[in-house]
Amino acid sequence: MTTPDPTALAALAEALKARARELGFQKLGVSGTDLERDRAYLERWLELGRQGGMGYMSRHGSKRSTPAELVPGTVRVIAVRMDYLPEPGGAMERALAEPERAYIARYALGRDYHKLMRKRLERLAEWLEAEAGPMQHRVFVDSAPVLERALARKAGLGWIGKHTNLLDRQDGSWFLLGEIYTDLPLPTDDPVAGHCGSCRACIDVCPTQAIVAPYELDARRCISYLTIEHKGPIPVELRSAIGNRIFGCDDCQLVCPWNRYARLTGEQDFRPRHGLESAKLVELFGLSESEWLARTEGSALRRAGYEGWRRNLAVALGNAPATASIREALDTAADDPSALVREHVAWARAEQTARRQAKARRTAKAPQPAASSDVDA
């Protein structure tokens, strides 16, 4: 590759940002590869065991924090972000407030973002190579040991908030990230300053108190981890706090003041499919595996697996109000082929029984209306 002069590279970087917008990315920035500060944070996080069962977080050694080890020759990382918010915050709050409805993290309501963004990034890389000449590059969308939020921060796409998500003053945090590793020495963008200040809304709202300190997340307590990445039993002490969240959690984003500026996505593929944004728990729990596979085709929901899906729904049903339809749904799964599902169903049935008994006790203690009597005049 013939390296263009600095003026030409600067012009190319501006043209690249314009092309990224044409492809549906809301912002693009360029980062260097020095992640020493983030390497130290990652190592401490791993030492504390906060990755839970995500063994892949430590399997790749220093590749995660050293881009040139993952892709030899890398000198720059092109970071992009794409908005995915499918509905206003009020709609999400209403869904969370209806315990018989299933709540699914909003990025997972539409088609799986990985393929969509990867294809767009490949087109962007092809355009760049046509403009700059042959170059080495590799595209990533949450698909390899990449510290994507750290790289996006260095590229000026935002700052990492107290909830550990990337934040932008103009656009909030409802966006997805992708990267192109390259040996093309484009000029880098400046990081932006953080603006969380004294706010702790995300820390206070977390249902399971997974944000253990500002900028520190313990995945072992995080609902997103527990309902997606975690493959075993959900800790009993955390089940009630999960509420009706059956795949991921958006609470820390919902309360963030910067998200009042977030825009709804223009991508049709990110729009909710199959009525999942308003589906009832009982309805989803009743899906057979073949029905579930058909309904989740091309969806990020597949990551939890059918067994994990039913485990999560059992917990949500246990947290729901005591109704005949929920009791019947749980009863039908008492002998589920999966030991994992059976254990969570047993817990949910016990919760439902306790709720019905408590209601019966309250009814028995309630003052009864005085009996009327006919009195002769």
C-alpha cells in the first residue's frame, strides 16, 4: 500500500465519514491502538471474577486490548455506531409496568444486528480500499476479542458512562458499535470528555444492583448476562428482581438523562417483529421448540437457546400476579424434559402458590360488610 500524504489522508477521513452516513451509520471516528489504560481495567475486572461464566473474556490473552496482536499490522481502528431504538421510552416503561407482558431488550426485537452491520462495514471497507488503494483490513461486530467501547471512546464516539455503556451528549446510548481494523494510517479523532457528573440514576435503578460502583459492572448480577450469556440456574436471590425481563435489560438506559436526546431508528430491520414488543408471558412460554425457532429466525434471541428462553420465562411467570392462566402454564411444564427448566418452574409454582395464599389471607382478614336485616315497622 502506498501511504498518501497527511493532507490526502485527512480528506479521505472526512469522505469516509460522509460515506458511513450514506450507509446508515450515525457517526464514525478513527482511533489509535494504545489501550493500556483499558487493559488494566480489564485485568482487574477479570481478577475479581466479574465476567462470571464468560470464559472467552480471558481466553485471548492480550489480543483483546492489543489490536495489532489480533490483526497484525493494524495501526488504526475505524469505529462506527448505528442507532437501534425502535420505540419511545414511555412504551418501554409501560411494558415493564405490566408484569404479565414479556420484556425483551429493545435491540433484540428486530433482526439480528450482527449481519446487517457487518455487511454495511464490509461495503464501507471496500469503498475505502477503492479510494486509498490496497490495504489490510478486518471487520468486527461483537464477533471477536475487541474492546469496542474503549475503541469507540478513543475514536470520539462518546464516553463510557457509569453504567459502562457508551454515551453521547447529542444521541444518548441507544446505538450499536462496529469496527474496521486497518493498516491505513488515517488521522485519529479526539476523545470527548465525560458528562455523567454526580448523576447516579443508572446505579440506583439497576434491579439487581449489578453496577457495584460508578463505571464498574459485575456481570454475575446483571440481568442481561443472567438471561443471555449465563447457561446455568439463575441465582435464587436475584430471581424476584428480574421481574418480567426475559432477554436482557434496558433499565440503566431508560433512566439516563442523556437519552432524552436519543432518536428512533430509521432501520426497518430493527423494528419489532412478530409482536414481541407486546407479547404475553403465557403465550411465549407455550411456544414449542419448532415454533420458537420459526419465530426467532434471524434474531439475536437465538443466543439464549430454547432451554434458556424457557428458564427465563419461568422466572418471569413466577414474578407475575397469581392468575389461573399462569398457574396452568406452569403446571404443564412441571415435567419439562430439561432439568434446568423444571427447577425454575418449581420455583415459579412455589412463588405463585405463596402469592395466592397471601391473597387469601388478606381477603379473610378484610372487614366483612354487615348483614342486612328486615325489621318490621
